Amino acid sequence: MSESAMRRTPLYSRYANHEGVRCIDFGGWELPVQFSGIQKEHEAVRERAGLFDVSHMGEFFVEGVEAERFLQHMTTNDVTQLEPGKAQYTLLCYPDGGVVDDLLIYMLNPGKYMLVVNASNIEKDWNWLQRHLPTEGVTMCNESDETALLAVQGPLSSSLLSSLCEGTDPLALRPFTFILDARVAGIPVLLSRTGYTGEDGFELYVAADQAEALWDLLMEAGEAYGLLPAGLGARDTLRFEACLPLYGQELGPDISPLEAGLNRFIKLEQDDFIGRDALVKQRDAGIPRRLVGLEMIDRGIPRTHYPVFAESSEEPIGEVTTGTQSPTLKKNLGLAILASRYSVPDTILEIEIRGKRLKAKVVPLPFYRRNLSAKR
């Protein structure tokens, strides 16, 4: 795709303020992979605070007297447990149990919801939902282009936002709750205690035409907290250490949510949702593959799609979905989807890296958990 054909977020103009910025084509979007360096940005989020532009994500609004019933049928989690001010992680599945997408659902008001979907799946998700939309009682609106999304992540994120919020206390928010009509330095936002880094943090949904002003305010106020802008590179290493799945790698049409270890978001006891029967059958027959963590014993870095072998096997038993050197743990780690019998911790396996089979061992997940006792 040519540079001129790539889409840009409302914050694109702000990227040029940083000499080290490097943009890439990310699913048709021209987005920063880094501003000052992936390692530096990763450490800022783990130790202080980072600011992400994630305005490429999609936002759908679902409304009507049948909205809850519709979403209950379409998604794997239990929408009936939501109430205004709460959000939940969930998935859309195909009838065979494969994943259409993973997403967040926000209950804004009774009968009105916001769905936040992956940027690369906006058109596919919209068409999938429209295909199953009842003839009456539910309306859908795609406001992805009108909505910008900024994420402030890290142990000092709550202190930073507390200094800017008017009439609301971000510290009062529990994970997966939100304030619909918060104001950050006078700018109206939906303020959500959610994120994709494994750290404490917030996501701020704002009108696209106010995104630049919000970014500037956060950057200015964030200087006192060591805030750095962070790109896609740090976003990926952060979510990887926390073992948060990435659609297209740990999830997809060929990887079920049960194989990905997302059982707690799959309510198989609830009324029928699309894909439920296939997932029940998979559970009852024994889940054939599982997502596992691997730590290299030999020197090498596992990368996406590298084949994984049992020590004595000639044929692969699975493949790496994501792998890198962990910036926090300083270890070469990988996530892999493997035949279930090889998922026991301390099992020795081999990964083919540049034509050589190098030893690795299965380790518990997640690789990283934030220190909940640390001062915030």
C-alpha cells in the first residue's frame, strides 16, 4: 500500500514532534512503531507512565430494547452481568468455535452499549454483526472515524490523571469500570480503567476533533511523571509479557478461545451464543491444543510461526505465536500453540530457529505480573 493510501489517526500531526519517531504500515494505518525507542518506552510504562495513540481501534454503538439479547447471542461472555459504568472483555465466534474478534463491551446506559473492536477487523466485525442483526429492536452505528482513543498506562497513570480530572477521581475506578462523562482539563472524555499492557492504566475516548488538544495536555502534565509517548513496538512487548492475546497470533478463525486459555470469558452455561455448541464439544472431547509459555534454554529468540518440536519428534507439535526478548525479564520468551500433552510446565521442547533446533522449556503464564503492592 502506498504511503498516500494509508489511513492516519487524528493525532498523526503530533508524531512529528518527536525526532526518533518511526512509522509503519499497520493494517493500512500509518502508525508509530516507536517514538524514542521500544526499550525506553517499555520501561517508561512499567516504571512510570506511557501515552499511546490507539485511535485506529473501532467503536460501534448498539442500542435498543433488544440490544442486550442481541449481544448475548453474539458474544461469549455474559452481557446480563453488565450495568451502566461497567465494561467486559468478550469474543465474537464463528459457529465452529473459531474467533471472529476479541473486543470490549461498555454498557453506557440501559439498552445502549459501545463495542470496541480491533482496527484490522472493523469492516469484518461490522458485517458479521449486521448479518445477525434482528429486523427490529436493535440499531447499530459505526462511530470509529468520529472517535479517538488515547491510553495512559503505567504505575503513575492514576496520579497523572488525578491532577487533570475535574469532579471525578480516577483512583475510585475499579478495573473494567468507567466514567461516561468525565472531564480531563475541561475536555469531555469517557474515562475507562482498562488497557493492554499488564499495568494499571486508563483509556480515554474523546471526540476526534479534540484528540490533539487532549494529547498536548497529557504530554505537558505528564512531564512531571516521566510520561513518554509510546508506539506499537512497546505496546506489543508489554502485552506479550502480560500474555494478553493478539488477534491474528494468539486468536483467530483457527484458534478457539478455549485453546487460547480464555475460559473465564466463555460462559458455556449461558443461553445459546454463536459458537457455543462447538466449544462445548471441544471442551468435552478434550481441548486438542493449548497456548503455552516457552523460555529458551539455548541461545536464540523464538519468532512468530517458528515450528516447535518434541525432543524426539520429526514433525512439529505446534508453532510460536509471539516471541521476543522480554525487556523486563531479560529472557528470550515465546507464546506457542501446541498439542495439549506438551503443555506441562518444565517439559523440554525444541524450536527451529534459523535452521537449528534449540532447546526451550514450558513455563507458567503469564510471564509478568505487576506488583500490586507497589506504591501508586
